[in-house]
Amino acid sequence: MKILVTGGAGFIGSHLVKRLLMEGHSVTVVDNLSTGKLENVPSGAHFYHLDIRDKRLSSILIKENPQLIYHLAAQTSVPLSVADPAEDAAVNIMGSINLFHKAVENKVSKIIYSSTAAVYGVPESLPITEDQLVNPISGYGLSKLTAEKYLQYYHSAYGINYTILRYANVYGPGQDGSGEGGVVAKFMRQALNHEQPQIFGDGKQTRDFVYIEDVVEANIRSMNQANQQTLHISTSIATSITDLWENIQAITGSDLIPDYLPSRAGDICDSVLDNSRAQHLLGWSPVYDIKQGLRAYYNQIMGRQGE
């Protein structure tokens, strides 16, 4: 199949591109390299250095003629979305609209959109289900939610199929420490470099950490399933930030004591996503729990395969 991946030079996107190529698909990557890296793009992919807001996107779709689009390109910094909401909206909303419109014009069959738990804001109850009220408390969450709504509009107006995947906190090899799952990369780097880790708040706040390989698998399974559905890609298991650090300590042998800092404004206390709908509609469930995922991540960093 001919597939286009926006944001394919980024953390999640590059892992997905590698898997798609392994399965024999023809893959085109569009990325402006604002956070992605060219070296992340596997050599078998066709690469275009282009912003998703660029009108030239249409010529790429005409030339490459993809049947399916994975839309991962986004502005993912919550602080930046607060400091510069116009730029956040320009990328995540206007960029997505440009992509969706060009996809319809070029008769793309389906778009699989990478969204986020940030659309919920402070959860009503835990675990969060897909039917829970969405009430984002950051520009990032709001812009991602708005793009979801536009994708649903483009289906109702023009018939293009879609699947929306709302990720929990994704982590794994190649992550740079920014974004929602960045605390894992930061802790791993600090442990290996013997730098004191910093924890904001008391460390009891929880998140749902999902390993990159599980996220890629969910994307693959969404190619021909779950049309017009919104699904959580998560472990459905809450892990506290302190427990996360202690797990990394156990793997790396670090004896560092965290520096506990005041809580950051806008941070929610707890977030865990119910993944039962993805299990039912995709036949998917996470293979890696937090200990297995962190061990696999560490082994990748250290060049240890299969341990």
C-alpha cells in the first residue's frame, strides 16, 4: 500500500515508518524537521522537507498518490501552546485542515490521526473512557481536539474514513525528553549520566506510560479496522512518577535521590486511559508493562538486543 506519514522524522513517526517499510509498504514522509531529525527517517522512505501548512502539500499527494495517511505531525509542547497559542493553533489546527482538505481532493481512503489524553483536561473519573467529557486545560489539548473535530467533519462532508488514536504517555528509544511522555527519557538520561532527577510535586501523581512498540502495533492494526472510531492506546495502568524513577533506578543501578520541586501550574494529578475499546475493535492489547518497556528501552540504549 502507498502510505504517507506526516511527522515521520519524529519519535513515534519514525518507529512507525520503519515498521511500515518492514511490512512492504511504500512510504512517503512529510516533516518540517522542527523537532524531528532527518537521520530518524529510514532510507527506504521518500522524504519531503515540508511543513503541513504548505500549499505545496497538494503536489506531493498528487505525485505519491497515497491510499492512507498517518497524521502525526504536530506542535506537542504544552508550555509553548500556553505561551504562543496562535502558533500552536496554526500547526495543529490549520496544518491539519490543509492536510485533510488535500487528502479529500486526492481521494485518500483513510486518515489515522494521532491524538492525545490532553483533550480531557482534569478527568471526571478514572480510568478515562472515550465517552468521558473532553475539557482541555491547555492550548495543546484544545488544538488537538479541534483537529479531531475537523477530521470528523471531513468524514461527514466528504466520506473520507478515519480512526483517531488518543495516546497515553508514549516512551521508548529515540525520544528526546520533550512532549507528554518525556519524563521517561529525562529520567533515563539522568540516571545514566549521574544527574540528579527532578520531580515536580510530591511524586504521587500518576500517568499511563505506553511503550512505543505497542503504539506502533495499534497504528498498524488501525489500517483496515475501527473506521470512524476514537480509541485509547494505553496500558490502563497508573504508574506514579516516584515509582517510575524507582523502576529506572532498579534497571540502571542509579542511587540518586530525586530533587522534589513545587508542582507546575496546569499539571493534572492523575491520568490513566481505559483501553478496552481498542482491545475490542483492534484485537490489540499492550505487550509491555512498565518494567518490560523500561528494560527494553534501556537495552536499546546500551546496545543490548534480546535481553
